[in-house]
Amino acid sequence: MVRVGMGLIKNEHGVYHVRRKVPKALEEATATVMGVSKTRVSWLKETLGTKDEKQAKVRAKPVMMKFDGILAKAEALLVEHPVRTELTEAEIRPPPVTKTRVEWAQVYEPLAGWNLNRVTYEQWDASTQTRTHPTFNLRAMIDDYDQQASQILQNVLSTMRSRWP
């Protein structure tokens, strides 16, 4: 094994690898993050699949970033998260709405030149080799989804209030 640079090594076959030492305190958490069968991982190692040093240096950067991500997740596992058993009324109650979606739409749609009542798109039919231009009312769809979401939110909030008085 030949060390080329920070974490970049070349094995006996001339293939480059990236290797990084896992801090002792993170070894068990790193094994959990990686989902390996071992109880602890002391080294992170990945082949770069090349014998070319210049190409290896290019490929090493994303792998080292991946290792950084793994170690950050392992570190996050060690942070204690207190368990909350209750919510305050302010956390349950939805925030006050300053403007409704409709009010925002009335302001921004004309500025953007949008007409959501009549949206046309191009549709290609491969079997007949033809194009069509169907039209639909996006505003009606959004309003319908808005009503459905509002009803679902009200159901969730009433259930939460009944379970956590």
C-alpha cells in the first residue's frame, strides 16, 4: 500500500482507494449509520476504480464528502434528544394566516402573466403521430386540493386535541 495524499492510497495492484480513520468515539455509531453487521467501523474505505493518479484525485473528492456525511450522521446519533410527551396549545394551533392563497394569487398571477383558469399543454400521441393541445382549469384543481387539505388538517387537529387535552 502506497500513500499518495490525504486519504488517497494505492494498493498492491496499482488501484487507488480512499481511506479515512473513524474517530474512536464514532466507531459504533458509524457502523449503525452504514448498516453493517460489525459492531464498530474503524476505517472508511472505498475503491476509486482507477490506476490513474490524476483521475483518482478527481474521484476522491466526492468520496471524501460522502465519508464526511457518514461521520456527521454518526455524530448526530450520539446527540441526546429529549423525549417530549406533550405539546403546547400554540404548537397545536395553526399559525394565523395573513393572506389567503386566493389573495396571493390575485396579486402575483397577473404580474407573472398567468391565467390559471385556462392552462394549455402539448400532448404527443406516439401511436397516431399527432399532437393535441388539451386545456384544463388549474385554479379549480388547486381550490379543490386546498379544500381537501383544509379538511384533513381540521380532522388531524381535532384528533390531537381530543387525545391531548
